[in-house]
Amino acid sequence: MKKLLIVEDEEALCLLYKEELSREGYDVTTVHDAEQALARLGQEHFDLIITDIRMPGRDGVELITEIMGLRKD
């Protein structure tokens, strides 16, 4: 089962994405900001990260830039 990390600041969208993608057979983890995403990435491996671009604090572009600096895969 492929593991997905979804970073989305709107809780309703997180629930929708999690429900729909779980139905399709994915193991879905949702977090609400970049800091939570980075913390989870330090604990688990994910096959795919989907992030909102516009979020309070660090935005999705900054998050992906930091992740790419940490992991090349």
C-alpha cells in the first residue's frame, strides 16, 4: 500500500482527500502545516507528498524546497 502525506490547512479538504484516497487503497496521513509535515517526514517514509501552495506560515513551495534539500528521492 502506497503511503501519501497531504499537507492542507483547510480541515474539510483534508477530510475529503483522506476519505477519497483511502477508498482508492492508499494509506493517507494529513497534516495542517509545513512544520507538522516536516515532523512526520522525520518519523516516516512517504511515497508521495501532496501540498497546498498557499498556507499560513511557510507555504507549499518553501516546504517542497526544504524537503528536496533533505531528501533527493
